[in-house]
Amino acid sequence: MLVRVGKQDKGALEEWLLALHGTNQLYRINNGWDFMLDVVCKDIRRLEEWLDLLERKFSVKTMQVHYVIDELSCEGFRLPPA
């Protein structure tokens, strides 16, 4: 998920996401976005409820939600050949 919020909400959103049990990974990023995060929810209904709460609590300017279809590699960092 990619999220951009109003400047006044960046710190509060970061704290909220860090305290949330479903937040798996959280990154502060650039190029028009504030955060990139990986969220784990039990099902789509709970995710939609969570997204609604996020939009009610914070001044969300833009948000993109992407669903993982297949995990092709996880923590599979490879060094380039020498």
C-alpha cells in the first residue's frame, strides 16, 4: 500500500501504523508518497474496515492498495556476480 497524507498528519499516522498489530512492514518514501506499508488482515472485509478507519482518522490525500497475487521471492537478496 502507498499512502500520502496532509503534512499535519504524517507523524501521527506513522505512530499509529507502528503501533498497529497488522502492520508488517512500514517505510517512509518519496516521489509524491509518504509511506509504503505491508499490512496483514484476516480477510478483505477487515481490510476494507481498516482502510475506512484510516481515512476517517487522517487526512489521506492519495492511497493505492495493491494485493499480493503470488509471492515469488521473500527476503531473497542476491549479490550480483563478481
